[in-house]
Amino acid sequence: MAWTAAAVLGGSSQARSASSELRFGLTPVFLTSDLELLARLKAYLEKSTGFPVRLITRRTYQEITALLLSGQIDAAWICGFPYVVYRPQLALVAVPVWQGKPLYRSYLITGRDRPANSIDDLRGDVHAFSDPDSNSGWLVTATALARRNQAPDTFFSQSIYTWGHRNVIRAVASGLAQSGSVDGYVYEVMRETDADLVGQTRVVARSDLLGFPPVACAASSAREPRTAALQSALVGMRDTDQGRAVLSMLRLDAFSIEPPSLFDGIAQEVAVVRGAAG
């Protein structure tokens, strides 16, 4: 993994703000291009927590995780992969519930008319990943290849990183990439919101169910008032009209409190890939 987030831990105590502001980080797992959604989320969190809220977006998982570990943000909606890697330093705040479960899948996708039925049919492709630190957008595929004694760099003719799940779909739909690894939740939401684009692609394979990308905080701040207020706001989102409107825009059922063991499947993937790398 190309992670540098741990390097900022030394200055974490100095970086923590004395401000009453609640700083909430968002990564490409979140549908950040929807400005109305961001505005509604901010308004809901401010009303529900009683804190001024600042939404902080970054292009990569590495950037947002570094801010989280260093205390420069209070919590973030991250990916299960960095959560597992930094599990000793992080605590779960809440996990989204989608289609009745706090779980989702990774999809392998290709062009609509291509006769591919498994990852083996994608050998030699230009393949689009979302982020090297994404579970659904890299790790799941890397694990499948490791179990075949392969690696992305040798199995595919070229790997490109799009820095967003939407962009993986766009790359495959346009022919920039012949196949891609994408978050199944994002794919299904876009099937509703951008049917023409998604219709240019098809799903080759779906992974097993895995822990949905969680909202997490630094373990050292898990009992702070801002964290407790955020957790209460997220878990209570389905109980108010304002909260239900946000959930509807996200195509989520709710947020729930879940145990760390929800992400053991992703931890097993990490172990497989690390073992293959020697």
C-alpha cells in the first residue's frame, strides 16, 4: 500500500482543534458531486448535533485518512480497507445500511456488448481502478488475482486510477478502459441516476458481501462530545423528515452501530494480498 498517513500521527495532539466546529471528512465513496446533497447533509448535521459543521472533501482515501489520524478532522466517511489497516488507531462511529444490511459488494465491469464471464476473461485489459487504497475499487480484485498467483501489474496490460467510482464507470463506458473495479453501491445508485451511462457497461462478477464503507473517528476521540453527537445524529437520521430526505438522496436505509468484526472479511483480503506480496 502507498500509505503515508501514519507519518502524521506524531503531531496529532497539536493538530486537534480547540474549536467547537465538527469537521467531517468525505472521500470518493461518497457521492460528493451532488451539491444539493452536501448542503442537505450539512444542514441536517448542524441541526442534529448542535455544532457548526464543516464538510471536508479530498480526492484520495490516503489524504482523508491522514487528516483523520492526525486529528485535523473529527470523523470521516472512509473505506473499509483503510479502516482495517489502521484499526488500532480508529474507532467506528456508524455504518450505513443499504438494502437492509450494513454490507455491499465490489463489481467487476466491462463494456455492454463484451462476452466476458469472469475475471479470467479480463486478462490483458486496460483496467480502471478507483484508488489503490479502495476495497471495492482495488483490494477485492487484487485478492482475486492473488488467489490465482497473479497481480494487477502483470495480469492487466495497464492499470489506471480514476480517483472515484463514478469515474471507473465513465472510463469503461467510454472505452478508455476495457474493464474496471467499482463499488457496487455506487454502480447501483448510478443505474438509477445516470442510466444511459451505466447502460454502456455490464457486470462481469460480484464479490461476496463485505462491510459497507464506515464513518470512523480517531480512537483517541471516540468519547468526545462531538463524536457522540455525530453518532447520535447519524443513527437517528431515519427518525426525522430532514434526515430521511438525506437518506433518500443517498439511497440508504439508515446508519447503524456495528462491531469491528463486520470488517473481518476485508481484513482477510488484506492478509491474502500481503501474503502474496511476500
